[in-house]
Amino acid sequence: MKKIEAIIRKSKFNVVKEALHDVGVNFFSYWDVTGLGNEKIGHVYRGISYSTSDIQRRYLSIVVNDDFAQPAIDAILKSASTGEVGDGKIFVSKVEEAYRIRTGRKGGETLN
């Protein structure tokens, strides 16, 4: 099993969600997060430019069986990209074990 963590633009969330559904990833968690990055956002108020370094993003946490990992990653890469600085990051790590609380079952079958 793999855990895919993606930090994406909030504006791309619905497109990414649909792309994940299209490749068979129907369950994941997400949060609204604020972070710092290379993208610089500036605001102008009454003719004065203010720079803000806090960037609003959406954080996705997805656990999939190994055979779904690359299709999920490809779906995120394709659907979240704008080609501009600040599109986000994807992190992939190995999941040692998973348990379904209701039944006590463990392993990859808990993801179905």
C-alpha cells in the first residue's frame, strides 16, 4: 500500500477529485491548509503593494493499493497542473499496515 499526499491549489480541487474518481480512487481525506512556498502573492490596497507569503492550498491524503498508486499520481499531475509556480507537491510513502476498525480486518482489503 502507498500513501499519496498532495498539496494543490484550492481552485484545482474539483478537477483533481474528478480525475481521481476516473482512475478508481473513490476515497480520500482533504484539508484546507496554509503554507509558505516559492509563489509570491501580492495585494494592492489604495495604491500600496503588500506582499503576503501565506498561500492557501488544499492537502489531500490518499491511501491506495500499490497498483493504484501510479494512476492516482498521474491523475493528480495532469489535473492539478497550470504550468505556473505554486502548482503544488506530491509525496509518496509506503504504508506498513492498515486496519478496518469496524471488522478488525487488516491489509489491502481494508481499502475496498
